[in-house]
Amino acid sequence: MADASQWYKQIPRFTRYWLTATVALSLLCRFEIVPSRWSYLSRYNVWNQMQLWRCVTSLFVYPLTPSTGFHFLINCYFITQYGARMEKDQFGRSPADYLYLQIIVAALAVVGGLLFNVPFLMDIIVVAITYIWCQLNKDVIVNFWFGTRFKAIYLPWILAAMELVFQHNFSSLIGIFIGHFYYFFKFQYPQDLGGPTILDTPNLIKQYVPDISGGYSGFGAPPATRAQGQRPAAGNAVFGNSWGRGNTLGH
């Protein structure tokens, strides 16, 4: 219990909030403490019945059943790996920017869920966050199942292909689109194409979540490419392999 408590406390703040809300609400709905019929995203109920809370609950609730429990744990693993790494490394000195990233991804996930009639949005958000991390760490070598290794940039597409083949679900493709939307307008458009900065964090959020002094130099730019042939990090307890770690920004 002490080890679990220490691990939980080491998760960066907003990733920890996200994980806690997801696990807590999913369990409450699983045991019908909170009626699950009131939690999923429904186009009809949102627009015709004005049940706007579904736009929030669908972000955190995942339908827990014997057949979906393992997939839920995989999603939680991705949250604690890629969400936590990005918040700690790329956004370590500017937590408001990471919070704003989460807000943008969540809002776009709701829009995508309404357009394509996706009742639960966890898969979309997890893939979107993973995609952004992979774009910021394109050349990091990650290990996948059965000892396969490839660059991180390919990971979201492999996950989407597996989900499409085994679950006949295209939610990951929506997540990839959302992740690319954020990455393009946050990084590529202003830095590579010379366009205006569109996704700057509002001052109101900065006031409530101020930057940490002594921030990384060059914040807001993708990390430099790692040397080819870099050895991947040690294995993990969930998959038996590591997904790779990102660079500290500016190094």
C-alpha cells in the first residue's frame, strides 16, 4: 500500500486528476451507484433533452464488463505513461499549457463523439494524448508486443489498426485526428509555416495555474531528434516491454 501510494503521488497533477476521475466514475457506474444510463454521450439526449452533463461524464466513464476490463486497464496504463510523461517533460514548467491541452482534446472528443455517435470517449482521448506525445518524440524507439520495435511516430497508427481489426472500432482514428489538430496548430503551423499562434493558453488559466519559475528553454518546440540506435528503456510490468521515454525539452 505504501508503494502504491508513493506511485500515485508521483503522477503529475493533472494526469493524476484525469486518472482518478476516470477510475472513480467508471467504478461508480459499474456498481450502479451512479446510474450508467445517465453517463454516456447521446446525440438525442444532449440536443433534444438538454442533458448537457453527458458531455462531461462521457469523458471519464468507461463501461466496465468482464470483456472490457483489460482494455480499460490498458487505457489507464497509457494515461499514466504518455499523459504523465508529456506533462512532466514537455509541459513540466508550464502546467497551465498541459491543462489547456486537455481541455482542447476533451472538447474536440465531445464534438467527435456527437458527430460519429460514440457513447464513451476514453479511447478517443487516450489515443489523442498518445499521438501528441509520439509527435513530440518521433524518433524514440519503442518496444511493442512480441519484441517488435519501431519509432514512436508509428505507434498511434498501429494501435488504430489493431482496434479496427479486433474490435471493429474506429474511435482511435478520431483520436489521431484530434491529436494531429492540436499538434499542427500548436507547433507546426506557427513554427514551421510561420503562421499566427492559435492555441496559446488563455491568461485566465495562467492566473489560476501559474508557470513554474526556471522553465525549460525553448518551451513549446518539439524536442530534438534522438540519435539513431538509441537503446530503449527498461521493460514494464503491464506489457513486459517498454514504450520508450521522451526527451526533456531543450536538451
